[in-house]
Amino acid sequence: MVVRHSASLDGVFHALSDPTRRALLRTLASGERHIGELAAPFNMSFAAVSKHVKVLESAGLIRRKRQGRHHVCRIDPSPLAAAERWLRFYERFWNKRLDALEILLKEEDLKGH
């Protein structure tokens, strides 16, 4: 089970590592789009955008369905929630470290003045 969870997180973080894919997700956050609509803002071919869509789809971040000749994509936020839970652990870790640093800096300020 840990391996499966790790593999899905790996896919999510791999998909999010590319700025084009992050932009595609941001666009999909406001609603469904055809692949052609997703490609429009980018200076790339339909095939190139389709490859990015496949990476996002394999990570579970988007769902695609056919409507006639068009492929319509929508975001699926559940893999993002899993990634957020994973990151939240490290947020707590760094918050504790930063709180400790803040205390040390305040103590140094008091000693210096």
C-alpha cells in the first residue's frame, strides 16, 4: 500500500513539475475545456498539448471524455488533496523550525539592545 501511494504521489509531483501542465490545471480549475481550448494560449501544437494532457491524466489530475470529435477535460482534485496532505507534514516541520529561529533571533535582539 505504501508503494502504491508513493507511486501516485510520484506521478502527481512529476505532472506538477512542468509549468505548462500547471497552467493547464489552473485553466481547468475554472471549468471543462476541449483540448483545442487548452492549447490556444500556448505556442505549441495540438499534439504537444495532448501529450501534457496524457501526463496529467495518468497522474489522475484530470479526466477526459469524448464528446463527438472533441476530447473534453476536467480537473480531478483528489490527487492534489493527497499531495497537500503529504506536504502538510513538512509544513508543520518547517513551522516548528521557523518558530524556534524566531525565538532565537528575538533573544539575540534583546541581548544586543
